[in-house]
Amino acid sequence: MNYLDFIETMRALPHFREFGCVKCGTRHRVHILAWGFDCVKCKIRHKTRREGSIGTEIQDAIDAVLAWAEKEEGKDEVQRILAWRAKMNEEEPDEDPPARGGGAAQSRSR
Ligand SMILES: [Zn+2]
């Protein structure tokens, strides 16, 4: 996947996906970065991501970006950029990235 494909995929990526329990069928809303979930009804553990030495899913790329952003070197600058982006989105809500699915975007009260 090249960078442009990655960016387009990220913009369309939902924050949550629905999974059904393999035993009882109960539907679960699970964050895409979660590695699994436990069924609330029958307590069975379900894996939602593949584990490997080198990840091949978009979630693995997001994990790498988050790990990079959390590194001590540059961490403060990342926080400043995130704060600036939040301020810009507050001032110009029309400039929000197109991907607004999932729970996080709905927490804004306007
Ligand atoms: Zn279940």
C-alpha cells in the first residue's frame, strides 16, 4: 500500500466494528485497535486482530504511528500539534477530516 492509499484508507476507516459472538451471536461494538473482546453474555474470548512479528493490517500501521508519536523524543511537539489541530477543528468544524464515523466524533457537543 502506498502513502496515498494509506491516507485514503485512514480517512474512510471506522473507529468501531461489529462482531458477533461465535457461540451466542450477541453483537459487540469493538474498537478497531482492540485485540479482542469478551462476550458480555457467555464470556467467551474472541480475537479480532491477527498477531504476527510484522503486522500487515491497517491497524498495525496505526499502532506504529501511535508508538512513534509516544516516543519521548518529539512527544511534546506531537502534543502541541494535536492541541493545535483540536483548536483548528473547533474554530472551523467544516475543515474536519471526512472520516467522522465511530464514537469519538460524537463526543463533541454543538
Ligand atoms: Zn456470547
